[in-house]
Amino acid sequence: MTSSDPRSGIVIPEGSVEIDKAREPQSFSVLLPDGNVRLFLSSQLLHYVENGKLEKIDLSIADEGDSLTVSKTVYDLVVPKNRVEFQYTSKIEGSATVKLLSIGGVDVGDLSLNINPTVEDGKIYWRNVLPDLDFYLDIRPKRIEFFKVIKSSAALTEFRWEVIQDKTSNFTSARKSTGWDAGNRSLRIDTVREDVDSGDASKSKTIFTETIFEQISIIEDKKARRKGWASSDIEYPLTIDVPDITETITTGADDVYMYTEGGTTAFNASQNQIYLGNAASSIQYMSGWRFQTLAIAQGAVIDLAEFIARNIGVTGSPGLGSGSLFGVNVDDMPAWSYPGTYNPQNATRTSASSDYDFSATQLVTIDVTAIVQEIIDRPGWGSNNNLGFVGRRLGTPPFGSPYGFIAIAAYEHSSLPAASLEITIGVAAGNLASALSVFGSRGPRASFVG
């Protein structure tokens, strides 16, 4: 749908009158001519809050002379006409400014760039910024999507971006981006992130550098086998995006841990950190995470899935060994509970597993592609189902040495983000990823790579 009004595809009987007080974010009701009331529901966001009232979303792009703007949705967007930059301000809380710094290692001030953003089919384009290089923003009700289009092998392919954001905004930054060439082949992009001093205590500043790998990967079949091929094999144009799905823990009940010692078991879903490992031969900590409403079709090819969490403490030498992170092998993960089946101790685990990185107090990124693929391939999986992970040491006490455990930031933590899940789906270019997205109930969350 290219209309600026997400409700434009909904057919309302002639002579009907909308009941304004019955509006919800994704629905509205009308009084029909015969006196009956009809409710219209949508999978899209239809309304946003303005001055305490739900208003119709209108994604029209306005020309303000020196900038292009969008304002009648859950965010305000400003695109200056004299540079490659956009300013995103959530109507809930927080803002971010994204600016191009250099291309091919050369500062933009030293390049002869063609800066002339135009509006085309509901998108904002920077055409031919340099020969064979376009950028564009796709405007959506809940987010904006940012893309780079490389049209030949002669185009420069290293980009540096500056992101300045409010520290209170809870935006998260994607760590990898993906490209799709004209032959629908998947290309991984090397992304380096550097946090620098913003000069403002209320804001953070991050520099992202993206470089195309010389050796890249092609998805051959549903089993996601990969075969190396050279960048000279790319069929242009090449479209570059960020991960298709970025999910975060959005409620304290979705990240939990259990503690067992002998015949004693404790279950906790409300602390600012969760634990994984074994403190002694008879003491075991097990963790669980649930990510809600993943918009992935049954059987979709998962190009890459990464579980991202922050270790905030390491005690002793956690002897987790291999295969310490599993998926919960069900179609639609229900809420965690104890006693019962759906808890880290009793949940049915996937055959696929990954090693949890417990080596240091740090941000950890764990490849869980095989785990997610196993769950997505279940016949009963459906789009917008929930997906769960369990972290635990296999076996039953008593455990042999070494002994140790890690503390992991949870949803309730006052300053650190909870775990997130980033997924890139093997689909054709055009069904690509969001650059800035609103997630969860704690305010806006966003993902951005160049």
C-alpha cells in the first residue's frame, strides 16, 4: 500500500459515520445507515496519540522549504534538503539524528555529492548521491526504513554514519546489516560500532562504519547451507538493509530464572538480573527468555538469527560447556510459569543449541540461527507467534567442577537493556528491514545501521 493513509484500503459503506470515541490504535467503528455498528480491525497501526486524542495516521510528506517532514504518526521526521541526514523524534519519548559522515573513507565535505532529496511513491530518495549510489527512506506508520542502493561495482562501498540520540530513548543499535543483489543472493556487511563522547550528558553519540565483505555468502536452500562467492559475482543493483526482525524483551515476565538446590526450587520473574550456571555441585541456575509476536511466516528461511544480551557479572568459572542455549520446542511459546511445563527446568528443548558466551562481563552476541530455524519449521508455527529460549547446564546435579555462574541484565534493570533477538529472513529485496522501529511498553526502541 502506497497511500499516505493506512485506512485507505478499508471499504466503508456509503453514508456511514465514524464513532470517534470508539477509536483504538488498530481499529475503529462506524455507525451504518441502518443503525448497526461495524468494527474494522487492522494488522497495521491506524491511529496515533496527539494531545491525548487518537488521530488518523497520515504519512504525507510535507515540503517545508528547507526540509521534508512527516508529522501525523507516532513520530516526527525531518529530512534537511542540504545533506544526507534525518531527525527522528518519537511522540512517546526520545529522539535520534542520523547523519552521513563519509563515503569510501572520504569526508562528505570533501566529496562532490548530489544532495537533492525528492519524494517518490511515499518514499524520500537521495538519487545519485555519487555515481551509482542511491539512498532512500520508506515511511511506515510505526517506523521508517532506510536503504542504500549500490548500482554498480564502481560505486564506493564504505559508509560512516553518526547517530546522536537521547539517553532516555531506549533506542538499540543493530550490529549487522545485510544486502540483497538482483539475483536475490544474500550479502553480509561488516559493521563496526564506536561509542564516542557527545559533549552532552543527556545524549549518546555512536559512529557506525559499514564495509562490504570481499567474500560473501549465498543461501542455497532451506537448510541455509552457505557457499562462498566473490564480490565480483554480485548482480547489481545491491540493496542494503538492517535485520528484518528486531525483538526485545518487553515485560518483566518474559525473562526469568530458576534456582534449584536439592529438593528446593525457586522461580523468579521480577529481579533486575537473571542467572545462569552452577554455583556449586548441587546448585543450578537456569534462565528463560520469551520474545513475543515474531512476524515470520512458517517455514521461512532464516539467514541469520542472533541472541544479544549483556553479562553484568561473572562469579567463579561457569562450567556451562557446549550447547547451553536452546529454543523451547513449541509452536507458540506461552508465558513462563512454575510449577508446570513452561519454565527453564521443564520446557521441551530444541535439538539445535548454541554456546552461551560466559567468558566476561560484556555484551554478547550468540548465533542462534539453527535454533530459530528449527522452531519456524514446525508445522504449527505461525506469523506473530511467540518464541522462547532456555539457558542451562545439561544434566542433573551433582555437577563436577568448575563451578560458577553469570548475571545477565533483565528487563527490570534500571540502566541496561534486556536481551534482544535480531533475525534476517531470506526473502526477496523489497521485504527488507526497519531502520527505526517502536517496540515495547517502555518507550521507543529503534534499530539502525547506516
